[in-house]
Amino acid sequence: MDGNGIKLEITNESSSLKSTPSSTSPPLPTWLQKFQKFSAKLDSYGLETKGIQRTDPQEREGGYRQLLSIMFVWISACGSLTSMSGFFLGPLLFGLSLKDSISSSMTGIFLGSGVAAYGATFGPRSGLRQMVGARFCFGWWPAKGLAVLNFITLLGWSVVNCVFGGQVIKALSNGRVPLEPGIVIIAVISLIVAIFGIKYVAMFEKYCALPINITFILLFIVSARNFDVSTPSTGNSQTIVGNWLSFFCSSFGIVSVWIAIASDYYVTFPESTPSWQILGVTWLGIFLPTALVGTLGICIASGYASVPKLMEAYNTLGNGGLLDAAFSPWKGGGKFLLAILYISLISNNILNTYSIAFSVQTMGRYFLIIPRYVWTFISTVIFLVLSLAGRNKLSTILNNFLPMIGYWSMIYFVILLEENFIFRRKNLPGLNDAYDWKNWDTPSKLPRGYAAFLAFAIGAAGAALGMCQAYYVGVVAAKVGDYGADLGIWLCAGMAGLSYPILRVLEKKFVGLP
């Protein structure tokens, strides 16, 4: 255990290579052998080189101190400007009143946090990263598709973090500093912390959690004078219902997507760790800080139309300008507090940067040969370039990106839930679990994934029928209100949930694998 209560995953060269092909694989090139020896040397100096390999039971340690450390990780990462940015959309985009915006978002946050928390419970059981554990539902090949989706998701959120950071720095300088420096700072610091591994991630998050959340509370105080509690939602009753459902979908997607990486941070917990502890710590750790910043974002955005100063700041400098204007009554002190909130973007982005390499390694054994830290570096370069290219289009990124996250994470959750409670109720002979986690890298002992793949496709069709976006409105979504209602979450969950048990029974009958 380290000083933060999280065990650093240190392996030697042999353990970092143990999951790569052996007798059936060609010899590694000389340059790659030398590179892996170099990686082992870095490992000895404290840089985490271990990738998606399973953390064996004897390598793990637990205790309440470790749970507290993970709680700080979630509080710091979820209580951030990244989370807040999506909640500006309630009043600004959907035209909802403060009351309707809060009721819609809090419902979405609570349910979405539960989805993510359920995924986290598989960390101690399996000792596997989330996308690797998905192989036990989706099989070897379809799980690679999930890994690609998660890679895109984490890249997208990283772009949001970086661009928002650029806006904050520009607002702090009163427009004198362009977006680019703020973008680069977030990318570079995220890379430095993430590349050294979970020990340093936990340390950074622990020290950031308290000052960041105190600053958000101070933002409540200074901006309260601008909250608009009287303006009603716009549109007729059906339109308001449609907008409420659409904002719910966005709010749900902001937090439910954590399911794709949640177990990554619990692989060092003992197998005996009660699932209710993991569920509770993760659910509360995600819900409470997101609810805080979500409510604050809605309240600030509610005053946009009635306070000319806020409107001008938002139109000129985007989200960063809106926050700078909210802090303006405290002059230099407000600037300092906004700088602290800038750090919250780094706190959130570090988790993306740390976990994204695991999705890459899940795509295939040859990806696994390359150490985690190399993929972390490559991924950072990619999202940095995308951030610089899309720096003037953050609102478009948010509007088009957030709901899409909720769709696929909900389908994954439903399939995982049904697999666990319907088809994996009994422990395997000689094991204390319904899964033989040692087979994580043995395709012949995993499900073929036909059922999960088809159910996922059916769920995606349901999402298409129910989605309501600027670029497309599904036939079912269009029937609610003047602008439609985003029903994609419900339809994708229902259609995937109804089809998966039937398809899984057929798969087990005709294929005969686990």
C-alpha cells in the first residue's frame, strides 16, 4: 500500500509479458525485446508499466483506507467543470426552468451513477480492467468493438476538458491569451500524472478534491444573486415534457459512461471485498459531486437570459466567460478561484488519460505488446490535436456527443446485468465465482459473443428510433412535443434487455460455451 491507500501495481518484466502469446506466437523483434527491457527498468523506478493483465488475488490489499482513497478519486474527478458544462444546457438549450432542469438532471445523475457503480463491483471480483472483463459477456471479438467505443468516448471527453480549459484561461486573461495554451496545459499535466500510474493518480486526486469542491460552494455564494427562479419553461406541456426527457438523457450520459472504466480503479481490492461497499462508495462518490456541480451549472445558466453581463460573457468567451462573469463580484479573488476550478478539468481528464490505454490494449494481443504508458502518450497526442482543431466548437461537441455516450453505456449495462443475474447465478465447480477470470486472455474459453453482439445491435436500433439530436430525430422521438424527446435511453435498454436473454439461451444451446 502507498501513502494514499492504493496499491501501486508494480510488475517485473516477466509479469508484464505473461499475457502475450507464447508458443503460438512468432519471436519478438530484437528492437521490441530491448524496448520491453527498458520498460522493465522504468517499472523498477516506480513508473507503472502493467497493462490489462489480471491482478492476481495474492497481489491485492484492502481496507477502509483504500475505499477512502477511491472515494477521493471520484469526488475530485466528478466534481469538475467538465461535469458542470453539460448542465448549462438545461436552461440554455432546452429552455427549461430552474426547477424543471434540476428535477430532470438529478434523476438522470442518480440513475446514471448507479449504472457506473454496478460496473465497479466487478473490479475486486475479477482483478480485470472494465473492457477486459467485458469479454466474459461479449466474447473476444465483440469486446474489441466495445473497446473502440470506449476509446472514442474517452477521447471525446478529453477534448471537452481541453477546450473548456482553453476557454477558462482566455477568460482569466480577459481575452488576451488564446485558447491554445490552456488546452496544452491540461493535456501535458494529465499525461505526466497518468503515465506514472494509479499511485500518482490517486495522490493528485486526493489533494485536489477538497479545494475544488470548496471553490464550487463559494461559486454558489457569489453567483446566487443571478439565479433566476421565476422564469418558467418554454413551450407547451408536451414540448416541456420532451425537453425534460432530452435533458435527462444528457445528464444520464454524463455519469453513466463511467461504467466503461469504473472497475479499472478497483483491481487491487481483495476478492472478498463486499460488493455493497464498492457499489456504495462508487454510487455516492459519483452522484454527490456531480449533483453539486450540476445544480450549480443549472443555477448559473438560469440567469443567462435575464442578466446581460452573463449573456455577453458567454457569447464572447463561452463557458469560461460565463464562469468568469459569475465570479466577477469578487474581482481578483474570483480570478484566483476560477484558476482553482481550472485544475478540476485536469482532475477529470487524468482518469480519461490513465484508462484510455487499457481500451487500446483490449483491441488485440499485438496492442498489448506495447506498454501502457506508450499508448497513454499516443492517445494524449491524438486528443490534443483534436482539441486544438475543434477549439472553437465546444457547444457543438457537447450537444452531439453527450447523448451518444449514454446510449452505448446503457446497452452495455443491461447486457452485463442480465448475464450476471440470469446466466451466472451459480459458482463454477471449485471456484468462488460464476466466472473463471483466469481465462481472460483465452478466446476458446470465453463466450463467442453472438448473443451480446446481436442484442447490442438491436439496442442500437432502439436508440436510433428514440434519439432526438440536432442532426437526427427518430420516428418515436418525433412524436413528443414540438422538437421531439430523447427516448433513446429507454428504447435501447428495453430492446437490448428483451432480446439478450433469448439470444443467450440460443447461443448456449447451439454453441455450448460458457
